[in-house]
Amino acid sequence: MSSGPFDFSPLFPGGLPAPAIKWTGSPKYNFTGGNNDPEQVPVEGLMAAADAVLRREGRTLASYGLASGPQGYRPLREFLAAKLKRDAGISCTFDDILIVSGSLQALDLVNGALLARGDTVIIERDTYQGALTRLDRLGVNVVGIPLDDAGMRTDVLASALADLKRREIRPKYIYTIPTVQNPTATILSEARRVELLKLAEDYGVPIFEDDCYADLTWDGRRPLALYAMSRSGGEIHIGSFSKSIAPALRVGFIVAPWDMLSRMLALKIDAGSGALEQMVLAEYCAAYFTEHVPQLRRGLRVKLETLMDALDEHFGTAAEFDDPRGGIFLWVKLPESVDVLKLYQSALAAGVAINPGPEWSTDKAHGINRIRLCFASPSKEDIRQGVATLADVCRQQFGVPTRAANIDYVAKAQGS
Ligand SMILES: Cc1ncc(COP(=O)(O)O)c(C=O)c1O
């Protein structure tokens, strides 16, 4: 035997994803990921909740699933059932809810229960990268439907469904982020919700509704969830505490009819999601959720305005975006001469991390001059400096923006 390090590589089965890259720390200006505002994590409240719930029920940690069974901590499911009724119009009981380890696990469970290689699903053209990478890994065909400012274009969806039917393909689901979409931050209008449900019903296709940003509309109002409006019962609804409280807690949930939920529960073979997080959330949220979220929203709005001002100042008309209806992301269109995959590399070298559009779109050519910027986690000062640095990098590499902050860079280069 050689005395060198053990070589695992001949043992890896085919089809494994490429190895992960080692984390070397966060970039100075980090506009990536779905991170939250550190200043808005309700640390004191979570500490008090942890203390209270552990004193009262800490000994239930001795059993897998606490004293609540495999679907998750019952008081958390009770909190969710009441909240979903109040905010989203969903009528369900704690028994219709499965607590999962972040809504990413919900994506895995829904996919695990419904998808096989070669299947087809319908999704929004610009969408969550975590959904896209999963579908790609599963070898599933993806049909992307464009969005406008009222969300998914249901006229295009109607044609896509008719076309698939002609080819005798029944899509396994229509995945949508209807309320504060990621990355476009649009909200599917009520009329479109009705159309989407009708189309799904007519073609016998389930709707997979990912609602993790729905608490974060600026005015606190949201349309009814698709799950609440459905007459067919062919909906799966998922949500998360990542965006309203904190993503590192890794607590999400699924609401679905029992014949779907029972399949997903059978696939969830991790003996339950982290119990302490569920207990602390239930304790905290029952008392403070409705007070915490409006405060969080106000703070996020201020950061968004800082970002939009900084883009106006440093990119001028070269950065196009709509004022989002809520959430934590701005979806920005840059001039067509900009290749954001190249910009991403040089920005990172200058300490600015951005999400390049092609990773968030089924249509890579559509995404190639778009970037997604998360404004929730960087400080206001870092937002300003990060955008100024990004504009400098972009100008050096692509010659745009040509005019920003009252400086005409073309004229300057010509010495006028
Ligand atoms: C649309 C969407 N779904 C799901 C997730 C996963 O969230 P988590 O696993 O933290 O609940 C995210 C995270 O950014 C998201 O944007």
C-alpha cells in the first residue's frame, strides 16, 4: 500500500455532483444568497423563548420527534395553521403540516415524491436557483414561462400546456413563487391566480406554490395563497422561517393533502428536523411574530432604497430595475454589452459578490445581462461602497456605465 493520503476517488459512484468548493470567508460586499439583515434577528426574544421553552419542556428532547410525532413540534404547527388562515386564507389544521429542515428540504421531498428522470415540469423562466439545480440534477425537462409585472404570464402558460398535451406530455407540476417572486419580486395578480388555477385544473397538473417571501410585502398585504383558492385540492404549499426570522435556523414547512403529505413523510427519513429550533420558534412566534415582521419589513425597505439610490448614482440609466413589491432582492438589467458571468468573476476579485442572472433563469441568454442583488444582509454603507466598486469594475471591463454621479466617463476619456 502507498503511504500517501487515502484515495477516495475510485470509490465514488458515477453521477455525483462536482465537489464543493472550500469556503474561504465572505467577500467584503456580499449581495448574494437569500441572507437576512443581521440587525433584525430578534436575538433577545429568541433567547427568552429558548429559556422558557427549555425550562418547561426540555425533557421531551429525550425522544425523537419530542412528544409531537414525526410531522414536527405540534405548537409550531398550530402557530402555522392559525397564521396561514389569517394571512394567506388557507384552511388547514396542524395535521396537514409537515415541518422540514428549511424549505429546501421541502423541494427535495416534493421532487422525491413526484419526479423521475425524463419527466417535465413547468416553472417561471426567472426562478430560484435552488429549484433549477435540483431539477437539472434529477434529469427533469423544464419548461420556463416568462413573467411580467403581474407575475407568471398565464397566456404563455396556456400555450405551453396545450403544446405539451399535443405531445402527450403531462407535466408533473407547475412550480411558482407567486408572492414576491425570486428573483423578480413580482406578485402574481389575483386575476392571474384564477387563470393559473383553472389551467392547472383543466390539464390535471398540480401547482407547487413556494411562498417563503409572502410575509415581506411592503404594505403587509398579500393576495390569497393559491392553496387557499384551489377547488381541486391539487396544490402543495411550502413556506419557511428563513426570510421572516433567520435562515440559519433551517425551519420550513409543507402543507398538502394527506395522500401527498404521507408520501413525503415516508421520504423524510432523518428522524425529524432540529427540535430546539422548532421549539424556540413556536415560543417566540406565538407572542411576537406579528410585531417583528412589520419592523423587519421597514428595515428592508430602507436598505432597498439605499441600493436603488446607489445604483442610480453609480450606474445611471445603465442599470434598469423595477421598484420591487417586497422581499430582499433587486433584479437588475445591465446593458446588452455586459456579460454578467465575466462581471461576476472580476467583481468577486474586487470584493463584490453578485448573483449572475444565467443561474436564475431557464433561458441563459435572457439572464446573461441580468444580476440579482440581495440588499438584506449588507449594511447601508457596504451597499453604497459595494455598488460604487461594482460600477468601477463594470466600466473597466465593459465600458459601461458611461455616465454616473455626474461624471461623463466618455468625455473624460476624450479629455473634454
Ligand atoms: C424561492 C425559495 N424557495 C426556497 C428557498 C429555501 O429556503 P430555506 O431552505 O432557507 O427555507 C429559498 C431561499 O432563498 C427561496 O428563495
